[in-house]
Amino acid sequence: MKRHIRNRVIGLAAGTVAFGVISACGGGGGGGGLDVADGGIRGTGSSVGPVSGFGSVFVNGVEFSTDRTVTGDDGISGPDQERRLVEGMILRVDGEWRDNGLGDASTVEYDDTLRGEMQVLAPWDPISKTAMVQVLGQTVRIDSQTVVKGMTVETLDNFNGGFVRMSGWRLPNGEFRASYLGLRTQSNSDDFDSLNEVELEGIVSGLTGTDFMIGSQLVNYSGATPDGLVLADLKNGEAVEVEGSLSGSTLMAQEIRPDDSRRYLRGTEDDTEFVGPVSSAYSQSSGTFTVNGITVRVTGDTEFDGLSGPDDLVQAILVQVEGDFESDGSVTAEEIELREADSELEGGPAEEIDLSARQFRVGGVFVQVTPLTIITDDDDDSRLSLNDLALPRELEIEGIERVGSDGSIYLEALKVERDDDSPDGEFELTGRISEMVGDRIQVLGVNLYINAETEFYDILRGELQELVDDRQRPKVEVEYQFIGTRYVIDKIELEEDEDDDEGDDD
């Protein structure tokens, strides 16, 4: 099945904005996959991950052709329901995929992770770029890669008590990380399951003959229909999904099934690729780690992308695994790729847009779009493509710093969000310093200049120079603007390096 998780852009052309010799027929946000030679079948099995675009539907870097039918019972099912899918929703696709980034889906399945009223526990923090909400007593973490629809992430407080659906992953501490969060509004209320209004998943506790608890939520299952389990065998400690309606403070269950980890299980074929947070860190003694309840085996042939090796597989980081199911239900990994953003960029407009190469420039930083890139805004009805970035709008970009074959640096976008605001000539980026010579520093491949007005925050200029001279590549947040013929720094701040804290639970 060998197919590199993403057809990697393989080089930057010196002195130009062309990032590589691979031509593109589209990508995330509405186009086709990147073209490469060899279009033979490389995988036949299951692919589970967030939607990154449409054209039919992009999942895990593959554009799957579908019959537009989605299975499930959350209001997004039936013929022609593919149009109701939104970027960030986690799908299971069974089918086959090829080295040219195209595939054919035999089935497409969607299921909400949580659905119910939202209470805001911590509003959006523009510094950490995180927020925390609660749905039916379950804590949900929102970050800069979460696709939020029906509201802006900055205005979550205005929708406290609003009805939402969430698609995401359970974290090692029992909380959830949201890939998609959508508010029920008048314009999209028919997208929700009218019969089973609320949905909850978690660990069973306090089980009696008619009731149990999931966290702080009481569930009455006396009238529930089981799906994939036997109610008589239900036990404390089991992870389940419950759908039904609220009667006072009690969730009256109408359906009970195993939790969302079921979507990662082996189907009729051995090949698989899936995305999820590491739930159990890599163990050198066993040569394994776990994601979404699946034991993943690392061998000497396993390739890593964005990770230096298996020791980087710590708790809670988001990864994509490609491999083969073994007879015991484990997966032997052929490739493991990091799906966490390590760099950020804000500003606009997008310039030098190259539709064929799927790239553009913002604030001097070259940005590459791939089939994994989500392009979105806060318009409930919009499915954006690279074409839509031509409007003079502010952009927020999350991505991974990449180095081309000639040493040139660019930002590979995981998510591009278009704002309603017009550009104000100011830019902000977060990334690692690759050079600091005199008044010039280089971050994400763009030269930024220090002048007499530049403010150093929480670090002295000399201290920053020492870090660079020691080859530590410090991570900084830089506010800057274009003055005269170059980009000039207004403020530079040393960012806390979270590499050692990825697996910590709060």
C-alpha cells in the first residue's frame, strides 16, 4: 500500500516562488490532489480523518470520489448529503487510494462526537489561541486548528447555552480536542438529528439496572436500542456513545453503541490511515504506542515526517498513521506524520497567488497549500478554495515550517482562515529564528529588520543573539510591517517552547 502520507513538495526553486517540480491539480479547500507519476492502487481499506476540502471530499490528503451518500444518523446521512459536510468533520472512508492523490470511496460515514448545549468554561485566549467549553459535562478543548462555524471563536461567550455539534478526539485525560465545532442556527438547524437531539460519549460509571453516569451526566437506558453491544453486558469502565433526548437533567437514551474508537477498527481490508492524538506514548521496550485505541507498532522501516523518531511520540500530540492491520488488531506503521502546527502567520492580503503550484505569499512568507490544508472562514455556507484568497482580506495561517531541497524555508499550511477584516499593513508570525546577523533576523524564510523603535519583550537583544549563536533556533513571536523596501520589526517576544510539554495533562 506504500503511499507517502502527503505527496511532499520536494524543492524550492531558487529566486522564485515555485516550491517544487510537482505540478498540482488542486488541493485542500476544493481542488484535486497533487500529481505524481504512478497512479496505481496503493491502498485498499479505511481512511479516518478530518475533511480538508471538497471536490468530491478530501480526507488525509486523498481526494475520494463518492456517490455523494453519507451514512450515519446525525442529520448528515442519505443521498446527496455530502453537501452538508464541513471542513474539520471527522469521516471514515472505506475504499481505495492511489499515489496520485486520488481515490474511490465505497462508503463515507460521519458521526458527531458530542451534541448538546455548550457552556463556555474559558473564552478564547488570543495569546495561547485556545478556549475551553463543556457539552453535557464533557470538557472540550478548542485550538487554532479547530474549524468553528456559526460563530467566531472570539465570540464564543455570546453563544453560551447555544446548541452545538462537535467532532473530535478523546484525549488521554478524558477531555476532548475539537476538530470541528458548529453552532445550530436558523440557517443550518436541519443539519441536526431531530430524533436523537443530544449525543454523549465517555466512560460508564455507577451502573444500575436502568441508569449509569458518564462524567456528571445521568443516563437512563431503560428504553435504549443497542447497536454493536449487548445491554446485559454493559459494565463500568466501558466507553460508549449515547444518543437520545434530555428529560430534565436526565439523558433518556434511545441508542447506545461503542464509542467513536469503533471507526478506527479494521474493516474488510488490511490497509489503514488515520489521524488522532497519541493516547499512550511510545514505549521502547514494546516498540509501540497507541492512538484512538489502536496499538501502533514502530519498526526499523517506519518513516517519520515532522518527527525525529519514535521518541517524539508523546501523549496528546496529533499524528497521522499509515500502515497495515495485523491479525491481533494492531497496526504496523509504514509512515507516521506530525499533524500539529509549529508556526503561525497573520496578516494580508495574499499575494503572488499561484493556482497551479498551490502557493502564495503573506508578509514575505511563502505558503504552500497541500491536500491536507483546510481553507475556511466563519461563513456557514462557504466552501472556500485558493481562488477565494484573492480578496483583500486578513488571513490566519497555521502550519509547519518546511525546508526545500535548496535550503529555502516555507510554511506548509494546515489551516488557512479568511477574516472579514481588510488588511491593515501589519503582520504577525510565530516561528523559529534561522539566522540573526546584525540588524537582520530570518524567521519562516523572511528577512526582518531591527531598528531603533523595535521593542524586545522579556528578552534582551544580546540574549537573543546568544541563543541563535548557540544554534538553539529560538521560537519567537514577531510583529512587523513593510516600511520602505523591507520588513521592519515593531516587537519581538521569545515564545515558550512547548516541545517538552506536549504530553502534559492539565
